[in-house]
Amino acid sequence: MRLILYLGKGGVGKTTTAAATAVRATELGYRTLVVSTDVAHSLADALDIPLGSLPTQISDLLWGQEINVLEEVRQNWGKLQKYLSAVLRRRGMDDVAAEEMAIIPGMEEVVSLLHIRRQARDGHFDVVVVDAAPTGETVRLLTMPDTFRWYAERILDWEPDTLKAARPLVKALVPSTDVFSSLEKLSRGVDALRETLIDPEVCSYRLVVNPERMVIKEAQRASTYLSLFGYPIDGVVLNRVIPPDSAEGTFMQELARIQQTYRQQVYDIFTPLPIWESPYYARDLHGLKDLSEVGNALFREVDPVRVQFRGTTQEIVRDGETYILRLPLPHVEIGKVSLTKRGDELFVEIGNFRRDMILPLVLADRPATRATFRNGVLEVWFGPPEPVG
């Protein structure tokens, strides 16, 4: 089983990229499900085929699905939500607030991921390609299993020991006590989900970017947090690139020139990850024929289902009051390291190599005290937070 999740800022072409990857996978003989977790679904438009909340067969080896997360929550965990709402009302909370607070943080995101994992396991697919929600929502979604687990444990603590001991007797009189079994089951599922999501042989996360400054910044931030939580990134799709030799007219030539600057930034920032480029098509892309063309142009001889990169793109470890950021740079020659830090951005120079990094919050308010580069790894030390005022 393989799970491939495409992430990126809204409007960069994730849906087309995910659908094109799925079509290319079927051409290579894989039973493939392409699924959308975005509330604003557009996967059916890309495939040019109506889709529902269950997998719809599109061709011999291809299925598509647009998950209705709210329906999934109601059908599978509605009893749990009603129980929590009743508990909160008994503790003095008004009805509307109790209904809202009964939704455990991350419930919808966790249920969405559990659904995808179940489809991959039970649907006998070789690969599930996920058209994820915009980057910020998806990073939140991926970190939610840990948050959800914490809340679930707090809720399980609400059940008195006497009720636990008397559960077989009370169960017949108070059916709502079944919710604790449901919650325990859900918690076990979340634990298994977490193991799946960080397994580099099963899951791959791929960033979709355009050659634009704000898009690249958001992808950097996503990359930082994915690495921080141990989610394996194995590639970057650089989408909607205007070939300089095909640009006609002053406006298009200038746009192509600007794009080339940002294109180089993508390579500088995301090395050593593989980067696949897709041109800017002068027409609306939809249907299996167009998606096949995109997939073949994007991956060429590469099998997109296989893991394309193994290893960490960055790592943060703690040493007492100090944090150390480790950044593998295998293709950079040893030279003097120069650091500049502004807020949550870190600018690194090693000889002719330059990189602009987005730091996680744990490092944003800490001074970068020193840096070394040896054996292809850059290490940056961060001291205690500077006092305010």
C-alpha cells in the first residue's frame, strides 16, 4: 500500500497534479484511488466525471472519491458527539456551546485520514493519491492525530472508575456508555494512523509550487512543519512554468524572466529533494486524456508511485537549553558559514550556496548562536529565547 499526499497553497494546481499522478499510475499497472479531502472539491471537474463520497470506478484501474467528512463524522461518531454534548450541558454549558465544544479538536481531520487509510487497506488499492486541502489546513490535519490523542485521553478520564467496573451492568441501562468503547477504538485507530503517516515506505508528501514568491514561502513553511513532525517529503512539483523560448511579446517575456528567478530559488531551497516541472498549458485541463498528457510530461521515465527520496530534509534536536537544527546539504562544498536571522526566517550562505529557511515557532524567538558545516550537514545552534523589553 502507498499513500501519496499533494500539498500546496490554494490555486497552485494540486488537484490536476494529483489526478495526473493517479492516471499515470494506472498506465503503469497500479490499482489506484485518487481522493480529495478539500471541502471545496474540484477533483470531479479535473477528471470530468461525477464523484461521490464512496469510490467511483472511472476506468479498469482508476477510482475517484470526494470525501464528505461531515457525513462521515455523523455516521460513525455521532453517538460520541451527542454523549459529550450531554456531559457538557450537565456541567452547566448552554446547548449551542455544548454542541460546538463536543467536537473534539481534530475530529474531522482525523476521520478524513482514517477514512483514506481504511480505503487503502480494505479497497485493495496499490496506491491512494490524495488531493489535500490548502497547505495550512493540511499541516493542521497532519498534526491533529497527536492533538486528538491528548483530548481523547482527557475525555476517557471523565469516566469514573466505578462506572468502568460496573460497565457490563450499567451498559444495559445507559446505552451511552458505549461511547467509551467507541472512543477507545478511535484512539487505537489514531495510533495506527500516526504510524502509517510517518512510515516513509508507505507515505510520501509532495509539495506543489508555482514560481511565485508567496507560494514558495508557504511551501517552505509546510516543509519545515512536515519535517518537524516526522512526515517524509519525497519530492516537489514545480507547476505552471513558462518556457523562456516560448514566451512571445514583452509582457510574457518579462513574466518568463521573473519566473526563472523563482524557479532557481525552488531548486536552491528544496535540494536534495527531486523536483519535477510541469509547463503552463494554454488550455483548461480536464478528462483522462489531458491528465495522461500532464502525467507523462511531469514524470517522464519516473514511476511516481515509488518512493523518490529517503532521508530527512531537516531535523531539530534539543540539547539542554539549546536547540540544534541539522540540515543535510550533500552537494554543497565546505566553506565559511554565514547566518542572518530575521524573525522566523534564517538566511544561510556557504560559499556560493544560499538558502532562505522558514523556522518553526520553537526557534523563531531564539538567537542563532553558531553554525558549522561538515560531512555534508549544516548544524545551527539556537540559544535560549532573548528577554522581552
